[in-house]
Amino acid sequence: MTMADDHELAPLTPLRRIIAARMAEATRTIPHFRLTAAIELDALLALREAIGAQRGNAPSVNAFIVKACGLSLVEVPELNIQWADDGIRSYADAHIAIVTAVSGGLSTPIVAQANRKSVWEIAEETRALAARAARQELTMAEIMGGTFSISNLGMFGVEQFDAIINAPQCAILAVGAARPQLLPDAAGAPRLARLLSCTLSVDHRAIDGTTAAAFLQALRARLEAPACLLDPEPARC
């Protein structure tokens, strides 16, 4: 067998061609910059454990992250935008696209008005959207119009990664796995905490570093004190 014969050629599927074109366009035209924050997850994991003990099941960590992002985007609306040739579109509600693996590629179903939904509603909706994405049953309304994206690879043990912005959105959050790490307590003694690595990729044409940092601060505040994410009145969180 020659070296030329020692491979197989798989034709590009329509989905892979679309993904390739969009990713190439995004990396070519969007000036990305990235900020990474390590967020303590112990309080959130304890809250989920308490909910599970009381109710038999609890919303996923990802549902809490989506909810926290939705509220943080409303607090820092400069990130809740889309880039357009003639200006920047701003949105009152957070329409969050969840990067979802499907056969042969990726899909980005949207949790509309994530800032207004409970973590239970978000958990149920993301499961339903992922199932329909796997069956290629999503409508255009369910994959178009997002104002922000979340890509979570923590369940695969990936600790940290960068994600490419999903144009015309101007930011995407890459979520890694929570990992234990020793931190000093108030008295300087070591304590063990579980840290979640969150990397925010931002379009520098529309968003500056201080604005992106403010979003990560808002996100950290909600995930490290997560009880408010269960409040039926979003304005109180």
C-alpha cells in the first residue's frame, strides 16, 4: 500500500460545510479577545444537593449557568448585543444559544428570554431542545436570533478552552469542568474549593475589556451566591 492509499476521504456534509464557513468567517472578521475567571462552585453544588434531597431531582449546573448568564446580561446589557453593518443591535432580554453536539457537527438552539425563566424551565427546555436538535427537528426560530452563546465542555473533563464567537452575536462563554483547588480562607488557612473555569470570548469591535470584566463579575456574584437564582422575581437577583 502506498502512502496515497493509506487514508479514507469522507465528503463534507452540508452541516459541516456551513460550520466551516461560519467559523472561518468569524475568525477572519471578528477581533476576539478573551478573559478567564475561576468561579467557586461549592455553594451551587450544595444547593443542588439540598434540592435533590428535598425533591428527588435538581436542575443541572448548566441550567443555573444559563440563568445566571441571562440575569448578568440584563445587568450588563452592553454584552447582550448583535453586530450589524450599520450599527449595534441591543436587546432587553437575553436569548442564549446553547452549543449542542449533534451527529456530524454542532447546533445552537436558543433559550429565549432566559433572564425571565426559572432554572427548572431552563433545564426542561434545554433537554427538549437538545433532543430535537439530535433529531434535526429544530425550527429556524429556535436557532436564529441569539444574543449570547454558552459552550460547556465540563462534562467531558475539559478544564479550560476558548470558544469562537457565533456571529452576529458579540460574546460567547466557554465553561470547563469544576476542579478542586486549595485557597486561603479569611484567616489565611488553606481550604478546599471547587473552581469552575469560565472563559469569555468577546468581539472587540463592540465590547471593551472593562465591560467584559463587569459581566464576569456579575456572573461570579450570582453563581457563588446561587440561592437568588431560585427567586421567582428576577429583579431581586
